[in-house]
Amino acid sequence: KTSAPLNFTIYGDQDYEADEYALIDVQSVTGADRGTANQEVKLTIRNDDPKIYLIDEIQGNDLFGDGPRYLGQRLPVGGVVTARVENGFFMQTPDGQGDGFWQSSSGIFVDTGGAPPSVAAVGNRVVVTGTVQSFVPPDDRTSPERTQLGATPEIALVSNGNPLPAPVVLQIDPTDT
């Protein structure tokens, strides 16, 4: 016999990661043809988990006023719901998971176009798949643009009952005294 099926159970996760590999060393196979009793097999485990973007990856640090990264792209973005309003909700990066750069924004608005769904409850950790947009309020065209997710966003619950991230104190420039 020169071949036989080997069955493996792979327990998945939802973490974005590169492909992973396993080296399987098959020794002393009973009934195998001479020269095939000992084999080494490399098993490739392809990543099938989508990348979940952090809010500061979307917002960017905007040092030069270039605006949000990924503008116009539909992406999955993760965060904790911090507030609900009549046409959407706000979410923020969980504590300790941001990039730590003072100019990066760790919060974003999700425009649901109407009342937000119940899955977007305050304290819920969610993944929102939506289009990255720049928004200027129609009644204040001189207002700076704000980044939001919109265009019929899909909202998936990751967990509920999470503590709210700490409020972010806004400052113009931390080097100013």
C-alpha cells in the first residue's frame, strides 16, 4: 500500500493570523510498502479568519490632514459600543488595544440610517462591517470632516456586558504646557 487517508481535527478561532503549518512525522506504518513506512508530511492550515481592523487603523493619526485611511472601502472594524443615538451609535477601541499615539482616534460613529439594532447595545463588543466615510454635517459645512462607518453596515455581536473603555481626554498638543 502506498497511500492511506489521515484525518485531523483542526479547532479554529476567530483571530486573524498568517497561515500556520504542522509537520507530521509518520513512522513504522504497518503494511506499508518498503521505503514508504517512514514519511514526513507538511500540513498547511490556511487562514480563513478575516482581519478585524482597529478604529485607530481606520482613523489614522492624521498628522498631515490626509484624512482617514481606507476611505470608501468596506471593512470589518471592532470596538465596544459606548453610546446610541437615533441614527446610529458610537464605538471605541477597548482599553489597551489602541496604537497609543496621542493623535490617533479610538472612537468612531456608525451610521445605521435609522434606529440602531439591539445588538448595538452599550457595553457590547461588536464587529461592524461598513464603508469608511467622511461626513460633514449638512447644517454646518464649515465643520471639520469626521470619519464614520456607514452604507448599510452589518453588525455582529462578539460579546456583551463589557466594561466601557475609559474616556479619552482630548488635547491639542501634548507638548504644549
